[in-house]
Amino acid sequence: MYDLVRGPLLWVSFIVFIGGSIVRLAYLAYLAKKKDHTVLTYANFKFGLRSIFHWLVPFGSTNMRLRPVFTIVSFLFHIGLIFTPIFLLAHNILWYQSWRISWWTIPDWLADIMTVVVILAGVYLFVRRRVCKEVRYVSSASDYILLTIAVGPFLTGFLAYHQWLPYKAMLTLHILCGEIMLMAIPFTRLDHMLFFWLTRFYMGSEFGGVRHVKDW
Amino acid sequence: MAGLLPRKWDITDIGLEEGAKGLSPDKIRTVIKKVLNGEGLARIKAYVDTCIHCGLCSVACHHYLSNDCEPRFAPVGKIKNTLWEMIKNDGRVSPEFIKQAAEIAYTECNLCKRCSMYCPFGIDMAWMLSVVRRICHLCGVVPQYLQDTANSHSVTMNQMWVKQDEWIDTLQWQEEEAQGEIPSLRIPLDKEGADIMYSVIGPEPKFRAQLIYSAAVLFNVAGLNWTMPSFDGWDNSDMAMYSGDWEVMGRVKKAHFEAAMKLKVKKIVMGECGHAFRSVYDVGNRWLGWKMHPIPIIHAVQFYYELLRDGKIKIVRKIKEPVTLHDPCNIMRGRGLMDCARYVVKAICEDFREMYPNREHNYCCCAGGGVINCGPPWKKKRVESNKVKAEQMAATGAKIVITPCHNCHSGIEDIIHYYKLPMKNVFIIDLLMQCIEIPEELRA
């Protein structure tokens, strides 16, 4: 099982993730050209990037300032989610073993903290989805599944690293969870990782270029 | 099949009732598929696939805030109960569902776009609800009063069934009235080669003719070379844009632009109307294939600002009572005229008070987006769904609310009466008339 997830399935997941993302983006570009020229006509680099910048900076928008706790949790969640796997020493060693490439790493204690933060933030998001009525109203099974997919690799990775449960099984499960997440990105609403840039860019272009106002 | 929601207001609208009677599931499905696979497909796909159902847009919406934060009035809640269901069921929804979707899209969203500024992804929920309106229009399920207005546009090229002789007669009547104050005053009709064509919305000749009087005084005092068309195209409003009848919207906009071109004017100045500005600046021009308006067009607020800035009119009196300003969505969030409006208001008012949130973060009046045009049956729902605006206005302690937009003006007037607020509302030009200098040589 370990050999399967460490070998062929890893290849599959990366191909699905990268290939799927390219296909999704290319298809959207094709649709925009064919059926939605508005988006291309009003696209404006200055205002599009200005909007993205404001929404990437913590507390850079009015709505973020209205909800400080959610803003902090949400930023920590996303930062942990993206950067922990990329800069984890153990992952880097794997890259080095397979491809002889490596880059910066973060110390294990920091990765450990970031992992715990992602898990706790995931719990917060889950509770918020259950408790806040406006969020609960629009939540369906898929929302809980997506949250589980996102937090899964961190929970299993944490357990594997600390070896509180059978190491090999947990490690296999961890890799499998990571692969599921990668493959889910282009084909579920986790694709907001790909589309955030586009929708924000377009709205920034409209608000800045046409409406002459801020959109944050 | 999608389930139906309990109704909060028991309102019957013959346009929705009769329209739904003529629908079959097949017809509905054909319409939905046609619209959702048509123009705008890339955005619909990206928006529906990107929305992570976080609910962060909720606080942006005055319907949500005014209805005890009921989730179904949140922007995402309204998308869920309309577009998501249509997509999920692949267009297989009942006539009753379309009736409900029409009620949501036409009366629970003013297309003010405030939610786009609160969504982390910048998802354009107002646009999505205008797509739902398009579906309802093609299904023939539109609130009766709104449909009647669109019919008027289609038949007469203006919003209020005003005939050409009535239009000309109204202009001459106002000209004559104003000559009591300035004997040399003219409202020049069809003056080819004038610098400015002044255009208004249908309701001005219908029941706010004094606004034409005021505008004529302003033009004459400023000594401008201006004209108004005597023929179709004088009305710059466009309720077909809001009913979802984009074909008629296009015809109306074309007539308006062409009137200006026929008169060979340098620019169009529009009266204090927000949705009309949106229709020439953002929506109608796009339908006609113009990236922006084909000839220069400015809104009244910008026009007043330029007159004051350039010293074309002089202020000799100031309003002493406390004044506040309502920022109309279509010219503030839609065009960024916040500073022009404040320049003018501060020039004519001694005690100006901001209401918060303001500028592009203003709360909508709840009348715009065609909601007030859905008519008397929906009035109670409309004013009750904007309690936040009443609270916001009351908090300023102002005696006068300036509403430089027709829809806002009527909507806020209703709010003032319903919530018994100790204030009155006016257009900017109403105050300008009290404050500007009319030179002696022009006077009777």
C-alpha cells in the first residue's frame, strides 16, 4: 500500500492536479473568449492587481476589519495550508531523494505549530458552519467534505510525525490524504485556489476602471 | 424539484400569478438552459464554482440586516434559492419555483452591488440575480407594474406613456412658468449644434415637472448653449434593463444616444437619476456593443460640481438646517461621484453631516434596481426591508436628506413616512434653487 501511494498514485495525483488545473483555466479562458467577452474587454491590470493586493493583505478590506477573529483564523488557515507542505523539511528531503532538487525549509517546530493551527482553524470553520445561521443556511454535505479534505493531510501528518499511532499506516494515510486533496483542487470548489485570482481581478477591473471606486 | 420557501409577506402580484399560469416545465427548462448557456457563461461558471459558501456577503445587504438577519435574505441565500437550484436541477423547476425566484430577484435585491465589495472573491451576485431576472422575463413572470413600465418603454420610448405632444407641452409650460422669474428664459427644443443635450426620466414631465423648471433656470443662469429633444430619445431612463427585457433596453438606449447625435451636441447632461445613469454608463451601452457611452455623458451631480468649480453659478445663500446626504449606488458605487456630491453639498449647506456607512459603502435606498417600480403591492415589504436606512438617517440628526437620484428620492420619502422620521428629502437642485444668485439683469 505504501509503495502504491508513494509511487504511481503520487504521479497520478500530481498529473491530475496540474493537468486538471490547466484544463479548468484553459476552458474558462475559452468560455470567456467565446461567450463572455465583457470579462476580457474590461480587464485592467492596474486595478485588477490593486484589488487582489488589498484582499491578500490581512485587514486590507472593510469586511475583514468587521470580523477580526474570522480574518485572523482564515489567514492563518490558508497560510498554513499552502506553505507548510511546501517548506516542510521532510517533504523537501523526498523531493531531493527523487529529483535532486531542494529549496528553503522551515524548522520542524514551526511546521508543527502551523499544522496545529491549520487543524484548530479547521475546527473553527466547522463550528462556524454549524453555528452561524447565515453560513449554515448555505452549507451542504459538500462543504463539510471539502473542509475534511483540506484538514485531513494535516491531521494525519501530525499524527504520523509524533508517532502516536502506528507510524507506517498513518504515514500511508497521510500521503493518501494529500493526494486526494491535490486531485480535488481542480474539480471541486477548492478550485477557488485557481479562480480567486480571476474573479477578484475582474471585479477589481470593473470597480477601478469603470466605476472609479474601491472594491475593498 | 426544488422546494418552496414559506412566505414572509403575503403579497399577490397579478404579473407573477398570471405569468406562472402560462408556464410548463419544458418551457422553463428551455429558457433556463438558453440563458445559462448564453452570454456570461464564463462568469456564471466561475462564480458558482468559486463560491465557498462562507456567508461573508451577508452583512453587506440591507434586506438581510433589516429582516432580523434571516439567512434567506443574505445575497448568497438569494443565489441559493434561485440560481443554485436551477443549476442543480438542470433547469427542471416548477412554475411555482419561477414565481418565487421572480419575487426574490425583483423585490429582494436592488442590484446595488454592495455585496461584491464584501465577498472575498468579488463575486458579482447582483449580476447573477439580474440573470435570474432575465430568465423570469423570458418566462413571462414579471411583476405587473414593472412590466407595464417596460411596455411603456417599448411603445413610447419613455417610461410613463408620455405622448410627444404632452412632452412638448410640458416643456413649454415649464418654460412659461420659469419666465415669471427670468423673462428671457428659454427651453430650446431641437437646437442643432448646441453644446449640451439635457435629458430627464419619464417621471419628470409626468409628475415632477418643477425639476425641469429648475434645470432650465440653472442652464439660463449659467449661460449655457443647451437643448432638449422634442422627439423620442428624450427619456434617459430604462426600466426594461431591470425587468430583464434587454432587447427593449437596447432600443431605448439607442434612441437616447441617437437623439444626441441627431442634434450634434457635444455632450449629454442627465438629470438627478441613478438607474438612468447606470443604463447609459454600465449596462445599455454594453448591450449595444459600446465599451463606454458613445458620446460624453455626465450625471447632474458632476454637472453641478463643474458649474460651481468653474464659477458659472454663484452661491449667495446657504441652507442653515442640518443636512445629510444619501449616496445613490448607481452614481457613487457605480461611478465614484462621492467627492463631487460633497463639494456641491458643502458649498450650499452650512451644517453637513455624513451618515455612516457612506460613500461607496452606502446602504441602498431599497427602491432602486426596479424594486420601487414593482409598484404598490410591494411597498410595505420594500420599506420594511430597509430599516437599517431609517436608523442610519435618524442617527445623523439631520432635518434634510439629500437624495440625488429619483428612485432613491421616492424610496427614502417612503422610509421617512413609514418610520416617522423628523426630516424631509430633497434633490440637490431643490437646494441649489434656494442658494444660487440670479443676476439682476436676468430678473423680471
